[in-house]
Amino acid sequence: MASLLGVLLPASESAAQDVAAKRGFPFANHGNGFALSPKVLLAADGVSDGGLRKQSSASVDGADELLPPDRAFTVSISAKDADNLVAVFTPAEGYFLYRDKFIFRVQQPPGIEVANVAIPRGEIKDDPIFGKTEVFHRPVRVRVQLKRTNSSARSLMLYVRYQGCNEPLAVCYIPIEKTLRITLPPAARGG
């Protein structure tokens, strides 16, 4: 278990059930994650610890139900040209993404790596955990510049990591990690 603000965060669903039972909290399973309420509400993409947030009180039923991570935060990535990708992240209404939590890394093939990531400025939020930080409540376009020594590659496997929260419930998801296959146009000679 990890500790955050003096709250023990379970590393698995069964551990979450144990913590809920010992502390007298109701337990709810939300498909892709788990939650303890009303004193602590956690959302997880899979079973993991870290990146979770403490919350004072919230309902987990009805209109206050959390979306699964893939519906709360959609992502699409495409090649703008042989050396640049465009990633569009869209938080659902009532959700936001942290600007400083985006990570991009080429996993395959060899000879292609991330050279630069251009993320626009976000809205300033006074976050109870991270302090003043930038967030996005609306779709955000991120430019990922590639450095290519492999000009023959026609696709790549891109690792992407991002994190966001449900604002009305003050619940943050653990960082969401994906590996996406991106089709590339041919690189210029000498790429």
C-alpha cells in the first residue's frame, strides 16, 4: 500500500475491500477501478497504487458515478507528416487533464525517438495536492516531434501516459498508460 496525505491507498481491489471493511467505508467497484466512500474515493485504471487523490466526501451512485478512464479522457493520435505527430486529448464534461502529466515515448522501431513535445498553456488551477498547476477542461492538441534515423519505418509504437480528474467529485484517476500504433508517411531521404 502507498501512503498519500496519511491515507493508505490499496494496491489491489481485494486490498481496497479490506481497507473499506476495516474503516467502515462502503466499497464500490466501477469496472475499470475501485472506490472507497465517503471519506476516500479512488479511481483506478486497472489495479495499481500511486497517482490517486484523497477526497473528503462524495456519492458513488446515480449522477455522481465516475466514467471509465477511456470515456473520461479520449485520445487520438495521427501523423501530421513523417516527423510530427498530433495528439488530441479530450476530457469529458466535468473532467480535466493535468498539463504536466503527459509523457510520450517511442517503443518501436529502433531509430525513431521523441525529440520534442509542444503542449499549449492550460488554465491555472489551485490544486489541493499539486498546488498551482495547469489543466485542460477542453480538448488539447499536443505536437510530438520525432527524431528519425530510421527512414524506412512505416509505423511506430508510441507509449503515452496522462492523468486527469473528475472535478465535481474531486476524484483523480491513476495515470493512464497506452501504447498506440501510429502509421507514418515515408520520411524524407537522409531522414
